[in-house]
Amino acid sequence: MRMRAFRSTIVGLLAAAAALAAFPEDADTPTEGWNYGFRSVIDTAQYPIAQDKEGASGMSLEAAWKDIAHWPRLPSSGGDFSSEGRPDVVVGYIEGGVNYWRNGADQLIKKIYINRAEVMANPTCAARYQDNGDPWFNVLDFPGTPDHNGNGRLDPEDLIVECANGVDDDGNGYTDDISGWDFNNRQNNPHSQDVTYGHHNGQMLNGEAAINDGGTLGACPLCMVMPIRAGAEALDRTDDLAQAFLFAADSGAASIASLTADLGYSTFMRQAEEYLWRHDVLVAQSSNDFDSTDHQGGMYWPHAVAGNGVVKENEGGLPVPSCFPGSQFCVPGDDTTRTFRQRSGQTSWGTRHMVSVS
């Protein structure tokens, strides 16, 4: 019996080793290659413990913000400058969802991703479509849509209710995924019931969504944001989080900001990270080691850019030559300049900026 048990153990170990060996090794570069646009070089004399294993120093806020300093004031109707991003670029934001009632929702609504294939498949919604002249395909292109959530403004949640027809019109396996998805409750409205936390709205607003028309300036102000709810708030089941990552990538996100804490590890999550890497989707994830149940992917998954890998001006980076009214970048001593891996406690704050600049 002992010999049989020993043989069974050996067979099991060999099978596990074979499965591990069959999993593809990480390549030095993704299939298509990353193009950051702005490059910076680590000064190892100034930052002796800094590392750049994933080439993340290419996402240089230093270079980008020097260019931003020459911006004219940008109206919400457009603009085409090298550091702003593009209206066709989508950033997947994964956390606890979005709240269209408060916490900067008035600035968020025009920058929230709308799935054209799903919305335009509904004859009622398609008939309402009127290009409002701004660079984005957004909820403001559908005037006359009823205020279904009763918050007094036209927002993507109104489109979700109005345009849902019970059909998977784009054929991606998610019925009526009009503006993101909720993997916590497994439905098409990524609304957050939380009205006090406000973390998700603020991160989207300051990191990606805001536009310099008197509001807060984001790091990728022309980009769109796809809100994806992976959990009730930042704590997520690992398989739900993996599905959220795959959904974002397959829905066209160019990069993903994940401000989440995984409730466990899984092979599925590892495979999701690999899938994004091999499809040239950059992932920035929060990274704190709380030595607790909730783990954050930026500190252990290969190819994930760690959210606390941010160097602030008061830690030795170069200062931005100008600041902008209404922007957090005006705060003295709080200007992010580079994104290579130097110790920093700014994990959520850093994650949104790194993924935006990418």
C-alpha cells in the first residue's frame, strides 16, 4: 500500500510538472511589441534600487508632462496633441464599478465607453443618434434618451436601460454589454451601490477620463474609459477578476488599470495576464503587500506594471515646468515624473497614471 501511494504521488508530481512545462514561458517582449511614445532612462546612480524588468520606464510622465506644458487650453469639443491620447483609445478600469450620481459623475459621463455595436442594434436608440460634434462616441450623442435612473442627467446607465434588447448583438458572449460589465452580479450594468467610498470615480476622473475644460485634468484626457465591476469594491474573487481582464481586452481596451485586491491566486488569473501580454494590452495593477488575505497583482504577476512604481518630484524626479488650474498636478511636491520601479506608497494613485500615459 505504501509503495502504491508513493507511485501515485510520483505520477501526480510528474503530471503537474508536465502541465507546468507545457505552459508557455514569458517572452522578453509581447507579440506585437509595446510602443510607449515617450522614453526615459533610469539613472542608476540616482536610483540604485530601481528596476525595469518590463521596460516600464518607457512610460515617462516626465516627457509627457513636459509636452503637456505647451498645451493650449483644451475645449471639450476636441484637440489633437501628442500627449492627450486619442478618442478611439479605450482604458479598461477594473474595480468596484461606477456611480453616476456623485463623485465627479458630471465630468465622467462624456468619457465613458459606449459599445457602438450593441447600442446601434436597437432601432429606437439608433434613431436617436446625433453626433454632437465632440471627438467621442458617447452618451451625449443620444439626446432624448429618458432619464431612467432619475439623477437629472443623461448618462451611460440610461443607455444601458434604454438600449438593452436581450440579444448579444456583437456576438462576444455578453448580452447587452452596452457600457462595461458587472462580474460581481453577472449583469450588464457596472453600477456601484457605494455612495461614500468614491474611489472608483475619482481614479477614473483623475487618471483617464477628465478633460481640461475647467474640470480636473487627467493623464489621458482624450481617452475613453470602460468601467468594469469585478467585485463589490476592491476585493475580488480571482476568477471574476480574470474574466474582467479578458472582457476588457476582447472589448478593445488598449490598457487596463486594475485597482483591486485578489482574494486568492488561480491558474486562470495567470493565464488571463499572459493573454493580455501576448495581445499587447498593457496592465497596471495596484501593488501593496498587506501580508493578508487580499493580494494585489502588481506585486507578483509577470508583466504587470506595479502601481506603486512611481517616483514623485519630492523623491528626486525632475519637476514639471508648469501646472494647470484645476489639476492635481499643481500640488507642490506631488508631481509624478517617472514610472520605473522605485519605492513608493502611491499604489492606486500611481496605477491610474501609468496606465493612462501608456
